[in-house]
Amino acid sequence: MTERTCIVTREVREPGELIRFVAAPDRSVVPDLKRNLPGRGVWVTAKRAFVEQAVKNAVFSRGFKSAVKADESLPSMVEKLMTDAALNALGFARKAGECMNGSGKVEGSIRSGKAIAILHASDGAEDGLRKLKQATHAVERDGGPRIKIWRIFTSTQMSMALGASNVIHAALIEGGAARNCMLRVTQLSNYREMEPS
């Protein structure tokens, strides 16, 4: 797909760095994360602050060149859709055998070089996170890859996605489903402007 222009910043970007929006028949603005809804689309840089700015400053109407309704809840709606997509991808990674949870298993996957990314519950204890960081730093010191740790989901969200209880840590293991989950998590992290550890 060719580059697109953000209607807020006027910067030209790759489609992966933007969110597409379309106007529904009732003239409400609808996010099109999969980029497959019919009709003319407009694009906004994939960060919550820019979506908020587009709503606040009536930029969508200028982008569509006609009056549209961009609800104040649009930035939250986009975040919820992105969160759901990332959690669904996490569930698929588990079904594909490309995700494991539990402190011992996760630490083992890091030290063995199998983990490509780690999820630590946003409401999880700092002590558990410190142990994971020690393991990832040890792998890096030994010449292994940098393993990112995201704190983007609550324990409840991770538990539901993985069909388990009290999930605090999860490791993504190399594979197509895990890579897709990493992509979704990265997109959500960028939208929230959160950096992984």
C-alpha cells in the first residue's frame, strides 16, 4: 500500500504508522483498523494524542470534505479495538503453542533463548518484573537478542486471553502467531505512547 498523509500533522507516512477512518452512512466517523471498509478513508497518525486532536479540532470534516460526526469517545473506541485485537492475537499464540505463562516457564524460555517477547501484567508486582529483567539482561550480556518486556495488559486481561487464572507473566515463542501478537502489542503500545522495558 502506498504512503498516506495524516490529516492532523500533514506528514506522509507508511500505512502501518497510521489509522484509517471512514464515514458511516449516518456520517459518524468509524475506525477501520483492518483497512477494508468501503468508502473514502482518511488517515491519522496512530497515536491517541493525534486522534484526540482530530476530534477536538474538527479535522475529520476537513479530511472528508464534508460534515461528519466524530464522537468524543472515538480515541477510547480506537484503543479498545486495538486492545481487543492484541488480546485475541495473544489467545491465538497460545493455541498455536507459541505462548507460555507462569514465572518459572517464562524465565526458562528467556534463559534458553526461546522467548522473543515478554508480557508482564501492568498490575503485577515489581519483584517479578525485576527477576524477568535480570534474565533478559543476562541473555543480552551473553550476546543474545534484546527481549522486550511489555506491561500493557492487566492480569485479568491476560488470564482471559490465555484461558488461565492469575496470569502475571507470559512469554511469546518464535512463530507466526507470536509475531502477529507482537505486532498488535507494538501498535497498541505506540498508540498509548508506552515504551517496553
